Amino acid sequence: MLDKFKRELFIINDFIAICLLIIMGIFVVHNLENNMDVLLWDEARYLDRGFWLWKAFPKTWGPIYSVWYKILSYVESNRIALYYLNYKVLFIASTILTFSFMRAYKASLFVAFFLSSMWLVNTYNLPAWPKISHFSICIILSAGIIVAFLKNTINKTIVFAIAFLICGYARPELYLSFIFILLLLFVLSIKNIRTLNKSNVLYFALLFFLILLSYKAYRTPLNNEDASRGIGVFLQHYAYNYYTWTKQDVIWWFDVQEALDKSFKAPYQLKEIMLNVNSPFWKHILYNTKLFFSHLVFIISNLFFPFAHLNKIPFFIGTCLIGLYVFWCFRQSLPLIIERFKTNWLVFLVLILGILPSIASSIYAHPRTHYLVLLMPLIFLFLSTVFKESLNSSWKGLVAFALFFILTSPKAKDFKYFDLFGTDKNMMNKKAILFLENKYKTDSVNVFDIDGQLNTLMTQNFKSYNIGAFISKPDYLLSQFIQTERPNVVYVTPTMFKLKRTQKDSIFQQMIHQPESFGYQRNSIPGLTDTYFLVIK
């Protein structure tokens, strides 16, 4: 009877903790849509492809994430609202799954609750863009929770293999993780071949079926268009580092060519770049390695001491004291830590194999936030292991901390959101989209912009030009493009004036000052000063 009572109390306390985390998450994310602009490019394209899913089934570039957007679109059909809904859902879901994951691996109720709460305000959570890595860690954490309740090693490995198979069609590098885990599964199967049972056969059958289904639908990220993105990713992020080293205020993802011309010889082949003794490739790698470890230290330290929110003095002091309390009261002896490592060796091994491609991407390209987010399941498993389990935690302490958190913690307005060009503080994209949709409710409109294709977050009567050809031709001037294509609307933003080609484009400067001479007129956008439209007359 006593054991039954303890189990019921365990479930009740966890349920209360999850409810509190949801409430706390809602408080943090409240009013996000009035504090974070809709950023175009990657995230908006995933969303757009989700809307077109049944008409143009995507087979590359994170197709399973577009399926997720399609599911959410049945809840919210407005694209801008859906963009924010996805942020909120993945933000809170990743936190709830983090708590459940840590509890599944014997973390103390209070430790799991405190660390999950600190994940809510971590600067690598809500502001992270794109959100596709949050989608992936939700799948990985869910698999980890299931595995915690399985006893058979083979079945555990298969569950993780399925999770990383799915994630591989969100983030292509995670397909390599899936292959690593398949190799581990092969080794374990050979080692335990005499003890394989019917449940193993069923799990293998499910895995084999999903592999065939995914291959028929998408092929694999290693033999479709995703496979060709490697050199492009390196060159683009090398340009980012180059402009950082040379202290140039340049649109690094657009004006790549100057950095490449001054560093490498065309055609750009990775092998030649690596082997050339005069190549700055290894400077790039060393720089990224240092950045990676500094980011890692910052992520983990902010789970206990929120240095990113020093301006929130009551919150900072209160959580630092609680972080010290966790270190003091829940520290565990080394023999017990080693014992728990041994108990969960398979989960540790799988998650290490799972993050190897993400670490490689961080060092090869750049330690961007959405690469680093993929490390979180392993970090939370590690923290679950080094702090001792306690059965004496009470829900009353959780409620007290939740009240303190709600009253003092950072909210949506307190975060700095990812911004490609540093001028995204006036909600320009959102205001521009709403202005155009109100002005042209039914008319078919062609829009030209260089900020990531506005139409991906707009109603279907808007179309944007594919600017890939424009980006790839450094000598192709804005004025030439506009005069040749004659778009109905030109979205003029600060980004345009930071382009190197704009500085030598005198005709474009004339267009800005005398648009009527070129058949356009200027339309101001309410609430914006340096962002407006040139509309064809």
C-alpha cells in the first residue's frame, strides 16, 4: 500500500509540475507577436511548403517539418498567426518534454522543475531561429522518455533509430546520426543474437517499414538535393567569420563573393581549400571551435545562473540562490554518478552519436543557435545523472517557485530575437505584410524583396521573385532587375542599402528619390520610417 501511495504521489506531483510549467511558459511567451517580427527565409519557407503540401509534396529541405506545419495549419490558417503559434507550441513542448525526460531518468522533482524553468528563459530557447531544431529535440526527447520504460536493449536502440530517422528528414545532418545508430544496432544485434525475441522482431519490422516508406517518399538526405548544400553552407558561414574578423558591416549571407575572392581560388572545392597551406580554412575551424565551447559553457551556466538576464535583478538573484541550493543539496558522490552512467550507458551513447553531426556542423560552418539546441537532450541527461534523486520533493515548493518565476522572470519583450541584419526591431516584415494584404485583398501582385520572399507568409494572391539568380550574380544591379522584371511592388528595406552592389548603383538611387520617373510611386507603411514600398503606377 505504501509503494502504491508513493507512485500515486509521484504522478500527482509530476502532473502539477507540468501544469505549472505550461502556465509559466504562457507567461513568458505572451505577446510574442508584438515583440518578435516574422523572419523570412528558412522558417517562412518551411511554413509555405506546409501549406502547399498536398499540391507540391516537398522531398528535400526538411520535408517532415513542413508536414508538421501542415498539421498545425488545420488549427490556424492565417500564416502570420501560424508562424507565432509554432514558436509558442515548440517552445512550451520542448520544456514539458525536458521535464518529463529528466524525471524518466530519475532526476529529483525539484531539480527537473528548476532546470526546465530555466530552459524557459534560456536565450537558446525562445529566440532561436529557425525552430526546426526544437521540432527535432521534441522527437528525440519523446524517444528518450519511451526508452526509459523499456528493458530490452535492442528495442531501446530501435526506438532511437526511428526518432533519428524522422529527424533526418528535418535536419539532414541527423540522417548521419541515424546511420551511426543503425551501425550500433547491428553490433548489438550480433552480440545478442541468441536472445532475440518476438518483440525484437516486431520492432525491427516497424523500423524496416519506416525506412522503406521514408525512402519512397523522400529518398534520403544523402542522395537528394540536400546532399549538395555542404560546400554552400561552409562558404556562406566562412564569409560571416571573414567579415567579423575584418570588422565590416556587410550582409554576410548575401555579399559572400568578396570574402571568397580574397580567401580562396575558384572553383571552390573543399578538398583544395583544406589542403592549401595558405588557406584560412583552419583559422575558420579554430575560431568556430573556440566559439562552440564558449557557447556550450554559456548554455549550461545559464541553466543555473541566468547571466543573460542580469538586468532582471530580483529574478537573477533569486534563481542564483536556488541554483546554489541545487548544487549544495542535490550533489551526488562520484561512485553513484558512475553507477548511473553505467545504468544509462546506451542512452548516453546514442545521444553522443546523435550530436556528432551537429558538433561537426558547428565547427565546419558556424556554431549557430539552432545547431546548439540539438545538444540539449544530452545536456539534460547529464544533469539528471550528476544530481541525486530525491523522493521528498513537495509540490508546494514548486508552486512557490512558480509564483516567484511568474512575477520576476523575463517575458517576450525582454529577449533579443535572431535578426539577419540588425534592423528588425520595428516589426517591419509583419507590418509590411499586413499593409499589403489589406491594400490588395484579391488582386494578383508580384512582389520583389531581398529579405526572404514576403509571399511565403502572405495570402495566395501574392507572388515573390526567386532571387537566387540575383544573389548569385554580384554584378547584377537592383535597378537592372527592377527595370527588367517590372514587379508590381518593390519592398524597400535597410537591407537593400547595405548591399555592396547598391553603393555603385546610381540608377537605383534615382529610383528611390524620383520613383515617378521610373513608373513607380512611394507608399509609406504606417509605423515605419526607413521601410516602404515602391508601387508600380
